[in-house]
Amino acid sequence: FPRRFGTQPAIWHSEVGQRARRLTWHGTADGSATVVVGARSALFLPFKNLGLIIVDEEHEALFKQEEGVIYSARDMAVVRARLAGFPIVLVSATPSLESLANVEAGRYRHLVLPSRHGGAALPETRILDMRDHPPPRGLFLSPALTEELTATFERKEQAMLFLNRRGYAPLTLCRACGHRMECPHCTAWLVEHRNRKILSCHFCDHTEPMPEACPSCGAEQSLTPIGPGIERITEEARHLFPDARILVMASDTLGGPAATAEAVGKISRREVDLVIGTQIVAKGWHFPHLTLVGIVDADLGLGGGDLRAGERTIQLLHQVAGRAGRASTPGRVLLQSYTPEHPVMQALLSGDFDAFMTQEAEQRRPGFWPPYGRLAALIVSADTAVAADDAAAALGRVAPYGDGIQVLGPAPAPMAILRGRHRRRLLLRTRKTIAVQPILRRWLGLVKLDRQVRVDVDIDPVSFL
């Protein structure tokens, strides 16, 4: 950045020390910090004369803060730019449907980069139907994928395996009695982290040692990992390719930006043959010698009740696939899938992201689902299930109604218990032309809630847990 623009950016994120934060804060206030590169909270720095905001990877769900003060940093950035009258650029190779709808409505100007960096060709994409190419029992890499990996290493090229799941296995159960290891504070299975010999909840950070025997029936050596996490894929890869230099890129293995930068440097210097990673590898890295990307479980993320499941999956996998063949050597992408006929898989195969998003828009438009309508979630939480049920029922009895207004619920949240609190959800859905804030204000004012009950209001929710 200094080489290109002649100035050193100030950095703002959670790992920055207090002294550097203080200098950046004062630098933005007095105008001496001319450029800031930062995470969500950088939006609220006291800029003296802010003239441009660039939101990189604008489709990322992580721009939404879902705890404490709930807000979308992307949307607040648009508001800040509009209020102050300066330009904002939302950047993505896979734009969100909300941004594409704003282009369609004439609110945003749409600029398209038609070619890849350096004139590289798009990678060849192939779907491996796991029903036709099953892996050996107890393993998760198809023989067709392992053959491609072997050929890639023989050509002295680099490869990447992607699985968006941390840990060794997402579920541990007892072969003797069927007991499943569950978080005592959340409606979630405990994830085995074999390297650290612990079971962990990825929602509340509860951890406990991996037991020697089943805590329910006492059977020894009966606890079995079910399904793959990134540690398990790494174990399989080390067994298949003992001579390959393997680097794991996940939040568990990379402590922060400095460790990430070191890992990226190793890959660029060709000190790594195989990169195995979670969604951290989907970012805009440029690895010129990486020619093969294998997506271990392309179907992961398509299930559940999330209306954006298809959109998010194609965005993530499109970004991961984009790491292959970014220089002169052509790239290849192999997707392991049990549902190759799914529209997301077919769109990835054809490379027609725009057609998929058009189809997605046509499915949401008739029922005024976002971005063609508004959603607001009420998340009711309490120390007891009875208190949560009573509060949610009281809100349900006085729920607003009218033309273009619908309330779904109350119902138990998919994550019915989180950090020991019982949760219920109601979802307000309205047409785009109806303001939801006055409706919510009147609605919440009609119910007197017990002191132990909390209601969180999430406007335009991106998560439905």
C-alpha cells in the first residue's frame, strides 16, 4: 500500500495493542492518519474528514455483529457515507443479493471487472459425485481427488483442501449405548479437538477433557468420532502423502494476523505443498503456484432453515475455487458432493454466478423475502424454559397484523439453549415499503416482561439460530 499510494495505513482490529489503538484514534481525529485498514469497529473512529469507505468482501456475513449492539457494519458504512456525502465502494467477486437488488433499483452503480488478475484463465471445475466415487470406509477423500493430488505434487505444484469445519469431528457418540457428547450450556454437540485432547462447544467455548469411558454407560474405548473436521482431513492427508509439506490454515492454528501473514509467506515461497483450511483460505490470497483446489464437503451449509443457505454456499465455494490457477498454469477445482444436481453445484460447474443469483431473486420476490421485503427477529431469552415460553407467548398474542405484515412464531430457536439461557424466536416480515421500527416499538410496548427475560431485536437478521 505505501509503495502504491505513498502512505502507511493505520491498522485497527482486536489484536492491536492499546498504544497503537490510542495513536490511531488520535490520528483519525486530527487527520494525520490518512488511511485506516480495519475491522467492523473501525467504522466508528472519529475521522476528521472522511472521504471514502471501501467495504471489501461486502457479502461476508461477519460484517453483522450479532451480540451486544446488533448492527451491520456494511449497511452502517453506507449510511455514514450517505449522511456525509462521500462515495462508498462495496467490493466482491460474489456480491450479496441485497447489493444486486440495490443495483437493479438504481441506488448503486455497478462496475464489473471482466477478467482475472494478470489475465489468468478461470479454473476448470468438476463435481465428484460421491455416490459414484466413494472414499474407502472411514475416510473422506475420494480416490479421484487423491489421484489429482498425487499428480499435482508430481508436477511440483501446490494444492489446497477446503473444509469449513474446525476440530477433528463434529460429533462424538458411544458405540455401546448411543450417548452423544453434548454441551451442558447449549443445544449443541461437543466438537472433538484431538490435538488438544478436548471436547469443545463452538458456541459458548465450554471445554472438557476427552473422557476415557462413556459418561452415560461407562463403556471404555467406545466413544467414536462421527464426520470429518479439518484435523481429521489433515490426519488422512498425512497418511496418504507422507512426504508432502502440509500447512493447516484455521482459526485454531493461526493465532492472528501476524501468524496468518507468516503462513501466507510460506505458501508464496513454495515451502508448502498442500494447504488444508477452513473459510480463512477463501479470502483473496494470491498463490501463483497453487493449481488444484479440492472441496471436501461441498454440500456443507446447504441444509437448515437459512433462507440464504444457497447464496452463502455459492459465495464461499466460488471464493475458495478462485484460489486455483491464478497465474499462467491452469487451475482445477474438484467438488465432492452427494447432491451434484443441486442448483448451487450446477452453477459452480457452469461458472454462471449471475444466473444463479437471478434464479435466487425470482424465488424470494413473490413472498417478499429479503431483499424484497423486511425481516426483524425478536429473540426472547430467559433463565428457565417456562419464563421464555410465557414471554414469547405474550408477545405472540399481541403480534401486529395487517396487509403486508406477518409474524412467524413464537417457536423454539434452533439453538434453543445458548450459554444456559432458553431462547424463543418470533420473526416479523413486512413488505419493503413498510417501516418495521415503529411496528416493533408499539409491539414491545404492549407487553410487560419479567425482569429475568431479555428480548433482543435483530433488524435484517443474517443468522437464524
